[in-house]
Amino acid sequence: MAETADAGPGPLVVLVGPPGAGKTTVGLLLAERYGVAFRDTDADIERVAGKPIPDIFVDDGEPHFRALEHQAVADALAGHGGVLALGGGAVMDPATRKLLAAHPVAFLDVELADAVRRVGLDAPRPLLVGNPRARWRELMAQRRPLYEEVATVVVATAGLAPEQVADALAAALAGPPAGAPPAAGSGPADNEEAADEQAGKDQER
Ligand SMILES: Nc1ncnc2c1ncn2[C@@H]1O[C@H](COP(=O)(O)OP(=O)(O)O)[C@@H](O)[C@H]1O
Ligand SMILES: O=C(O)C1=C[C@@H](OP(=O)(O)O)[C@@H](O)[C@H](O)C1
Ligand SMILES: [Mg+2]
């Protein structure tokens, strides 16, 4: 999982994860709770393009959508201080992943059954057209390592209602209670100490 290199100005948290993870829904709930603005790069892209996402895919193709998406993410990371939800495929762009390295990023994790049930009730997603179960599984297999790479926290959403996911996310972002000792093996320093200790043992042999 990523360490936030330099939080600086920018979103309080950026939500990533596959379609149906609840990024848009939970992002809005969390922003209401914190009393901050919510932004979703899919909505930004639709505004810039002047048409819905499925129409962008059909009229202009996925590469054009991805170019708009990279620009929308870059603009939002630079100019939005609240909660930010990305589209599920934004992390596929290496330049976008590089930008995300400087921000707190939460990966909302979800299993196939929940995700497909959720998106089945929702607006059309061009990448899931045809066989949503098979397409979702393929997307997630490709992207899981990328979600894990950019994430500074991971929240499992299985069996949780959106309000409960927002609770879990707020708790994860707050971190351990003030004054609590760091959990053993939880930080890079622990890993370094463990590595030093191991190196010492190696030298003794
Ligand atoms: N934890 C959840 N439990 C049940 N339904 C959910 C949950 N999170 C989101 N949904 C529903 O699933 C659909 C997709 O959610 P959305 O927030 O658009 O996901 P994403 O932005 O990650 O693709 C919406 O209809 C939403 O109401
Ligand atoms: O997974 C993807 O590649 C996409 C996910 C969608 O957003 P959500 O993840 O919010 O559904 C949207 O950006 C577009 O349909 C492409
Ligand atoms: Mg969304």
C-alpha cells in the first residue's frame, strides 16, 4: 500500500475502486458528514464533453474518454479540497497513479456478487455492457494491483450499507486514537527495524 508522500493541499480523500464499489454514493455521504464539497471526476468529464459517459465512449472512443479523465483527475487533485471520487478506470493511467501518490487515497473494495447486484440497478456503464459479471471480473483482475498500489487505506464494503461504509471510511481516515502506540509491524519504521535486526542476525551467522 502507498505512503502519502506529501499530503499538501488537495482533497481530504480520493476514492478509488471498481464500478459498484460505492465511490460516488459513499463519497457524497462522507462529504456531507465532514461538511465539505463533494466532487466526482465522471461528472466533471460529462460537463466538459457536454454529454453522458456512454455517449463519449460511443461517439469518441475509450482513448478519448481516458484523456478527458486524466485531465479531470489532475484538475480535481489540484483544485478540490473536499472529498473526491474517481471513475473505476482512472487508476489505469500511469501518469494519474503518479499524481495520486501525493494524496490520501481510499480503495473501496467489493466482491463480484455485491458489485454486479449494485451496478445492475444503476446507470449504464459502457465497459460492463454485454456480460457484466465476466467484464467486471476481468476489470477487477487487471486493476486490483493498481488500486492496492495507490491506496493509503483499504475499506472492505461487503455486506455494508453505504452509511456503514462511510463510518468505516471515516474511522480508517482518522487512524488510531491519539496517543495510541503504533501497531507492531504497521509502519515503515517497524519494517526497517525488522530488516536491521535480520541483517544483524545474518552477520552473526
Ligand atoms: N454499500 C452499498 N450497499 C448497497 N448498495 C450500494 C452500496 N454502495 C453503493 N450502492 C449502490 O450501488 C450503485 C453504484 O454505486 P456508485 O456509488 O455509483 O458506485 P461507483 O461510483 O463506485 O461505481 C448505486 O445504485 C448505489 O446506490
Ligand atoms: O471502470 C471504468 O472504466 C469506468 C467506470 C465508471 O465510473 P464508476 O467506477 O464510478 O462506475 C466511469 O468512469 C466509466 O463508465 C468507466
Ligand atoms: Mg461513480
